[in-house]
Amino acid sequence: MNYAYTAIPDAEIPQAADAHFQYLLMSYASESNKVVSTWRVLQDADLNYRPHPRSSSVEQILKHQLLSERRFFGEFLGTPEPEPGLVLPAALTLETASARFVELAKERLQFFAHQDQSWWFTVRPFFDVERQRIWIFWRRVLHTAHHRTQLTVYLRLLGREVPSTYGPTADVTWEGADPTNSVAAAGRR
């Protein structure tokens, strides 16, 4: 993949104590990079933008992303997290929100790197049910992808370039990119 910006380079992803879980760290860093790449296309003038009166604004989505990751990881996984009042930057801009998001992600990566199989497979309360930490982790990654996708729709509606997150887009491609947009491409082995 070719990404224009990488907030957490591979060299900064710690090695998992249990190599079987390295993919979790790599996936979390990759998804965090995609969030920040999307946020970087937005502008501070867009913070109040919402495509519909019942939609969240860009600023609300940024705040929700920062606060809900803190809750998922702190309350449901049991990671060390800052107090909720310390999660949001004092002055929320796209730059300060992105910097805080990356800072928190890097701290979590360090914590996750030290966890073993028994930690990941421990069952924890998750809202009104119980789930293994590994399930909760992946549920968080999916939740993050949902909010990133919201913002890519906002970008399209604002007439902005949509960054690559899993491959080429209508705006970003590269030599060797091979999107699956046809029956023939889907049938390759």
C-alpha cells in the first residue's frame, strides 16, 4: 500500500511479548494511521460541518473518537488511560486532535505489547454482556473504522480528496494497484 502520511511508522510499533499477537499491534497502528490520514484532509473550518441536521459534526466525531477509545480500552479492556477530562486537547483543532489521538495510540501499543495470551482471552464486562478482551479490541477497531468512514463521506460531500485507506480510491491510486472492481478481478487466484 502507498500512503501519503504515516503517523506511526512500522519502526515505532513495539514487538509483542507473545509473537502470536503482533498482528494486533500492527492492525491497531495501521488503523490509527488511517484515521489520522483522513483527519488531515479536513480543515479547521470544517469542524462545524454536518451533512444533515441529525448528523454529528466533524468536531463531535473527533471528540467521540478520542473519548470512546478511552472508554473502550480503559473500562472494557482495562488499559491504563488518562482521566476522561484529560483526553481532549484544551483547544480542539484537527492538528491537536490528531496529535492527541496518535499520542494515546502509541501509549496503548506499548501496553498491548506486554500482554500475553491469558490477558487477551480474559472475559470482561462489555456494556451489558461479557466478552474476551480480544473480541472487545476488534469491536473497537470496527467502531473506529465506522467513524473514519463517516468522515470520508463528509470529505466527498465537501469536494475534498478521499485518502487511501485499504487501497486505491477515486482520488488516489498508484502503479501496481489492483482494485477488485470486476468479476474477472474477483476470480483471480
